[in-house]
Amino acid sequence: MASVAVDPQPSVVTRVISLPLVSSTYDLMSSAYLSTKDQYPYLKSVCEMAEKGVKTITSVAMTSALPIIQKLEPQIAVANIYACKGLDRIEERLPILNQPSTQANTCFPNLDLDVCLKNNSRFLTS
């Protein structure tokens, strides 16, 4: 008798990253970051030093946290299931998440980001 492989629950992080709005916005921001680094050599050197620092810190943090993460794996799996259920609800209520950022931007043609930020500054400063 052949065994059937069961796909494990995808992580909520993987699902969020794969949302068209998130992935296209990431691609857009990454492109802007890289082109800015290419245009300004001094900024490029500062950014590269910061990137190296972040990689080093991340590596040390992951090495230190790995034993804890392994002990908490069952709890993390349960939290992931609930987070995925919550993401399902959010995706149902916000279909814009399933559109790339270029399309989502056309949904709000009259949105003025400066006005939006000024009107909601209390949320940004608290």
C-alpha cells in the first residue's frame, strides 16, 4: 500500500509574502533601494555596511534562538494555524491584497498620501 504525503500547513509568513500586494510592493521598494544605492556612491557604502551589520546580527540571533525555537515548535505550529485562519478572514474582507500594487494604486486614484498622513498623524506618533 502506498503512503500518501500530507503537505504541512504553510507558514503564515510564507502566505503573507506570497500575497500579490505584498510581493509586488516589496519588488517595487527593492528596486527603488537598489537604484538609489547605484546613483549615490556614498550612500551605497553606508547601506552596504548596514546590510553587513544586519546579516551578522541576524546570524548571531538565529544561532542563539534556535534551541528556544526548537523547544517551542509545537506552540509555534498551533499559533501558525490560528494566524493562517485569521489571514483567511483578512483576505476575504480585503480582496485588494490579491492585486499587485500597481492595480491597488488605481483603486484609490484620489488618495493624497500627504493629506492621509497629516490627518492620521496621531496614529503615527503614538
